[in-house]
Amino acid sequence: MTAVGDEKENPTYSKYADEESTIGVVRPPSVGGAILRVIGEGMFASHTLPAEGQIVIGRSATADLRIDHPSLSRKHAVLYTGASMMIEDLGSANGTRVGARELAVGETCPIGMHQVFEVGTVMLVVQPDGSERRPAALDRMQQLPMQELGRVAERIAVGTISVLLLGETGVGKEVMAERLHRLSPRASKPFLRINCGAMPEQLFESELFGHAKGAFTGAVQRKVGLLESARGGTVFLDEVGELPAGIQVKLLRVLESREVHPVGELKPRPIDVRFIAATNRNLQSAAQSGAFRQDLYFRLNGISLTIPPLRDRMAELDELTRGFLADSGRVLSADAMAALRGYAWPGNVRELRNVIERAVLLCPGAVIEVVQLGLPVTPESQPERPASDERQRIVDALMESAGNQKLAAERLGISRGTLVSRLDEYGIPRPRKSGR
């Protein structure tokens, strides 16, 4: 790709507005098309990538992709597209990073779909272009690690672009939506959750858009719709894939015009809300098959974030568990914690929360044991416990507790009775009580 010299023809990233553009003058055909998302503090833009080429990224007006941000050098990096995608640093002042790796001058690094990389302090991520039809294997979005997902969320929270949250049931899509709202300039305004799969279709229009007095039988007074009531805030459309077809058409008009038309009223009413939608369905496939309106899908999918299942983020298990136990006064035994780590969690974070809350109710003492968790016991779910490692942990805990078995058990997160059993199992002499 050759650089476009006229600044007006170049796609330019501006912090003042969300943008969509095509890199270069003519959009090239692409079977596996991709979009480059540019995310900075208070800034967001989307650019269609060519099927094959070299895109110079920088602050200069002669760069193929101009990002007008002080952390970028005039010619900062070059992105190579084609059968594989690569990023190369061009000797930038503030560096080019892929994950935790900072590239040396002239060094190239492979870039995958949905992988975050940075030029200066601006984040870039490549995502599939939803306007292209692709093999079914590509419909399943790859996932960002939770740490990178959190960083992207912080950047896009301050903007106004619509966000589509994807992931299995129970992974925490509503929690992410609330986080985006909390980090946004709309934090002091309403956060309105609408369960699109729970509201009867005949009530949708009246509830979402409102109605005039006398608009239909039973409309004894004017009703302000939910979208209008959330003025200045965030509307979270949970289970958006379940929206009835007729409501999809009307919601599309709202997204395009930023107005609602209450039932029975002649004039529309302006609204000021940000939309965040969530689904556990493959909405892209549904849009391609006609089961969901494709134009509405594009409107909702300003940027999509896929929240990985708990089984793929087990490093968070301890922190999540501590959070669910925080106000209970309970702790988990070592065996119980090992059982949690060995379980597959088909119900994700929601299932973990339910398991912990149930265990707190069933636990008669301060320490939750495996039996109180109520997890299915299968050969696959029974965790192996390295005997030598556990024996050493017990010995260390006893030494740190000066032989006090109660304190040692607390350090290990098990009951005193379990500790005594482990002492016998591993042939560890029981500490003698010292006389005074």
C-alpha cells in the first residue's frame, strides 16, 4: 500500500468523535475482512484493513493511518496484512508493545484476531469485519485475556460507541456492563437493565418507548418509556438476541435517530443514552442467516468484547471466591479449594457464586469442607494432591505457628480436625504442648 499524501484523504483518528473509515482511497475486496479498532482515552475509531498490504501508522499527515495523538511518532509503526498479520516498530519514541513485550526498532511480531497491541499509549485491536461472510470456523470470536479485556474496557468506557458483550451464560456480562457504566462520564446517571428475553412481546413497545394517555385500552395516563427515563445514562440490553423481530426494527430506528416515538403520540422525543448489549448467542451467525436483523447487529456491535468462561480464567478463582466469602466469616479448607480448582464450572462465575453462597448456609463452623460445596464428584473432577508438597506446607505452617495446631490449621485454611488427620497420614509427629 502506498501512502496517501493528501491529509484529507487519509483516515485520521480524532479524539473528538467516534469514526469509521477505510484505509486508502478504495476499499479492497476481502474474503476474511478485518477491522482495526483504535482505542485511546476518550477516543475510538474503526478502520477497514486491506486484504493485503502495508499500513504505516503515525502522527504524520503522510502516514497511511494517521492517529493524531501526542504519544505517537510521526512514522511510528507499520502493520502488515495478508495471510498473516505483523506489526513492526519504526524507531518510535514511545514504543510499540504486543502484550507485555516491547518491540525493538525494526522488530516484527505476529498479531492475531482480537489481540491487543499498543502504539505509544493508544491501543489497537484487529477484529473480523462483520460485513463480510466468512467460514463458520471464523464466526467464533477469539477471546482477550481478562487483564487485556479490562484495559480495553477502561479505554472504551469513556466514549459513546455501542458495545456488544459476548460470552457463555454466567460469565459476568452484566458485571462488565456495570463496570463500563461506572467508568464512564455517565456514571452519575441511570444504569437501566432490560432483559430482552423476559418481557412479553405485546408490552415491549409501550415499555421501551412509552405511550400517550388513551393510546390503547387501559392507558389511563401518559407513560414515559424506559429508554426516555434513562436520560443521560446507560441502557443495558441483556439477552438482546431474543428481541422480537418487530421490536428489532423499532430499536434500529432509535439507534439511528436517537429518538423514541411513544405509542399514540405524533412527535418523537429525543433520548441521550448509551447502549450496551449482551448475548450468549452467536449473533453474527444469526444476522447472516436472517434470524436477527443484520443492520441492527452492525449498530449494536460498535465494538465487541468476548468474556471468556471461568474454566479459561482459573487464575481468578481464588480472588472471586474470597470476594463471595468476604462478609460470611467463613474460609475454605485446602481440600475444598482444591475441589473448586478441579471443577469445570459449566455455569461459570454465576455457578461459583451459587456454590459458595450455598456452602456458607450449610457450613456449621468457620471452615467450609468439600462436602458442603455439593460439587459433582467424578474421577475427572477429583484433584490430585501432591503429597510431598502438602506435607511440606503443613510442616512449614507448624513451624511458623510455633507448634500451635489451631493457628497452623488457620494458616492452611483447613479445620483442626483435618490437620490432625493429615499429621497422621504423613507421619508428622504431633507437636507437644509446652508446659508453663
